[in-house]
Amino acid sequence: MERALRFADTVLFPLVTVLMVASLYFVFRVAPNEVTMGAVQRIFYFHVPSAWVAFLAFFLVFLASVLHLATRRMIWDTLAHAAAELGVLFCGIVLMTGPIWARPAWGTWWTWEARLTTTLVLELVFVAYLLLRSQAESPAQGARLAAVVGIAGFLDVPLIYFSVKIWRGHHPIVFKTGGGEGLEPVMLQAFALCMVTFTLFFILLLALRFRLGLLQEDLAELREAARSGRTT
Amino acid sequence: MTPRSASLTLCAKDLRQELRTRESFTAAFFFALLIQLVFGFAFDFQDLGLGFPDVGAGVIWITLTFSSILSFQNSFLIERETSCLTALRLCPCEPSAMFVGKFLANVLFVLAVQGVVLPISALFFSYDLSGVALPLALVVAVNAAGFSALGTLFAAVSVRTRRSELLLPLLLLPAATPIVIWGVKATRICLAGRGVGEFAYLVGLSGCFGVIFIVAGILLFDYVLEE
């Protein structure tokens, strides 16, 4: 564990720094301007990777929650907490960059399209999850309750997406993500680079936040020990 | 005690308690009426010429979701107040049976409130419900069950925290998005009186939602009750 966390400091941090600079260079200097949308299309090099990372984070919350309930080890709860915070952060980035792009591209800040609406609902589900954590009476209880909500929340994701899709009926497909068709090779390269960078960036942040969580637990234990007059 | 009899006992206990005090029903009922009132002021239906088929689905589902939250909360607050939650935990029965009992009581409760409120909302619009009574009852029952499954689980979660009253709506409303969407859509079809196939499809989806979260509740309730 210690070694893995040190790996984040020694290898991942410099690597992500270099990759992030390279990504910015690719996005702003190498990738060409999109013909119809112009410069604003470049926001997608950050928007889509953020969305991917957010979903990855929420999936991790689910996994860690299941593992916590199965093994009762607090370490999984610390991981779930860290992943949830980052999920909310990256989901927030998606929700902010989306409208900035949508305004010039679609002529509107917001549209109740399935993917957008699902992202918004998901953000709200996991904000409530974080609020729940802050309201728990004891860390162990908070961990259990959060795990229950984390699991139920994740089970809900496909249902929410499906329901919003039905709600919008035959909505015109406004844009396609991911698919490489029509994407310039250079654009694809920039996009792939950004995906890798953001994924590693997420892992780095997760490692840092995870370590912070472990330190917070240690501190709480020390405080408790000090209060009860024991020497450790 | 078998899980089934434990569930039924708990459900009967909740209903008996409610019949004697009528606290929760009165609160949920008047809250539901107040929502109708605010609706009346917020959207001037008469002046705008909107009828029940246009806005009824919205009125029904906003009323149901918000007033039900009150009932879900209360079903666990009454247990917490007198430390009955501890007593329940000591019961020699499966926690999952307790979930089912609470869930059943909540569904019956939500339906009882809606049974009174729905005709009143139709009355406010001078709309005759008799033609659509059966399909409407079906939509409300199936969706109320799905909503109660998730609501019972999350109410049990939130009641274990410091500020349970604040937390439950925040947890439940976004997670219940599918129920609200499918409920509204099916109700609208029902009030418009056409689209049997889609109606059945939507009700089926809501049923699936209910089944998923009843199973999730049964599996997870143990962890919620633990001290």
C-alpha cells in the first residue's frame, strides 16, 4: 500500500504533469480547428475524458462499497469516499464545460437530452451521498450507510439513463461521442492523448485523496487515544 | 417467527399505530392538499385554460412524491423517538423481513393518502375520474410501490444520521427519477385515453424498478440497521 502510494508521488505525478502539458499543446496547437464548430469544439478534448473519468469514479464507489460491506474493512470505505468526491468534481466539470460548448454549437445553454439529464441527476445523487457521509454519527456507521446508498445509487444509473431516454421520446441525435468516424486522425490522436492523461490524472488524484483519508483516520484515532488518556 | 409473519406483524403494527394516532395520515394529507393549493396559485389553470388531462399528471406526481416523503420519514422517526429501533433490532427475525414489513406499510399508506387526494385534485379541475379510474389506480399503485421500496430503504438510512429530515428528500428525489418520469408519462397516456401498448410498457418498467429496489432493500437492510 505504502509503496503504491509512493509510486503516485515519484512516477505518476511527473508523468501526469508532462502528459497534461503535452495534451494542452496537442489540443491547442496541433489539432486543427473543426470546420463547422470552430475553436469551441476543442472543449471536447476535456469534456469527454472528464465524463469518462466521472463514470469510472462512480463505478469505483460501487465496487468499493460492495467490498466494504463484504469485508468490513474501512480501507474500502476510504476509497469509496475518495472516488465519490472525485466523481462529483469531474461530473461538475462535465456539467460546466457542456453548456459552454452547447451555447455556440446548439444555440442553447442546456437541453433536456438523455445524456445531459442523466449526468445532472447522477451529480445530484452523489452530492447527496457526500452529504450523507458528513451527517453520519460515527465513522463506521457512516461507512455502512454510505455503502448502501453507493450501491443503490449505482444500480439506479442505467434506470435513470433509460428513463430519461424514454422521456425525451424520439429526440434527434445531436452529437455522437467517442466514435472515430469523421474525426481527423490528428484530432483522434489529441483525443486519445487526453483520455490517457485524464485517466492517469484521476488515478493520481485518487491516490492523493485516498492517502489523505487514511491520514484523517489515523488522526481521529490518535485524538481518541489522547482523549481517553491512553498512550500509544 | 417466519420472515413472512414477521413482515406482516410489523406492517400490522405500523397500521394499527397509525389508526390510533392518525398523525402521519393527517400530516401527509394536508401537505398534499397544500401542494394542490400552491399549484393552483402558481399556474393559473382557469385563466390559462388548462384542464386535468394537460396538467393532471404533473399535479398527481409532484403531490405523491412530496407527500410520500413525509410518510417514509415518519415511519422510521416513530421508531427512533422511543428507541424502538433498538427493540426492533433485538427481534428474533431477519432484518430483511423488517424491510418488507415497513415497505408494505408505506405502500398502503401512500395509497391511502392518494386515494383521498386524487379525487380531490380531479374535483379542483372539475374532471370526472370514473372513466379512467382503473388504469389510473394501476399506475399509481405500481409506481407508489417502486417509490416506496427506494423510499423505505433511504428513510432507514437517513434516520440513522443527525439531520434525517434534511437528507431524505436529497437522497430520494434524484434516485427516484425513473419512477417520476414513467409515472408521469403513463398517467398522461391514461388521462388522454390512448396508447394502451405504451401504457403497459411504462407500467412494466415501473414494476421492474420496484422489483430491483425491493430486492436491493432486502439485501441491504441488514447493514442499515446495524449499530
